[in-house]
Amino acid sequence: QVQLVESGGGLVQPGGSLRLSCAASGRGFDLNAMGWYRQAPGKERELVATITSGGSTNYADSVKGRFTISRDNAKNTAYLQMNSLKPEDTATYYCRTDAYNIYGSFVYWGQGTQVTVSS
């Protein structure tokens, strides 16, 4: 099993910044891609950004130029730096990782952290 623990969410005014962290723990797995997804009330969960173990990144069009995903492989931790936040960024943000071992590849999700952008 891999456990993902997110932190860093909160309430911020429009135009502000937040930095989310996702720490992965568990034995016997290697981590491939890590990513951030979000789900607003009444909407489907959507991709925000992903990063491979080699550092290749992918972003949703709605966050390009404002959000930056990064990771520290030594700490098994991914980060999401969110700048110029907008009210439409309000959602629960979930961390996801694709982990693998000799038995196969598995997907794990964190419990989510709330981000609210409001004046």
C-alpha cells in the first residue's frame, strides 16, 4: 500500500498564492507519475497537472502559466505551486500517484485538501 498525504490548502483571496504538498509513503513500491486533480461541487474530477519521475510535466489549459508542479524524488513528495488564483480554482485538490512493484502497477489517491479562493 502507498499512502498519500496532502497539505497546504486553505482560504486565499483572488490573486493570491498557495503551495500544496503531497507526501507518499509505503514500502515495496516505486513511484512513476504523480499528479494533482481537483473536484468542485457538482462537477467531475479533472486533471490539474502531472509530473513523471523524470520530470516531464503536463498541465490543464486552465492553469497553464499560473500553476507549477514539481517533485522531490528523494522525499517521494510532489508539490503544486498555485499563483494568481481565481475563484474558479476553488475545489478539493487530490494527489494521485501511479506506483509499481513486481506484482504490477497501481493507482493511489490522497484524501484531498480544500482550496477556497474568495474575497
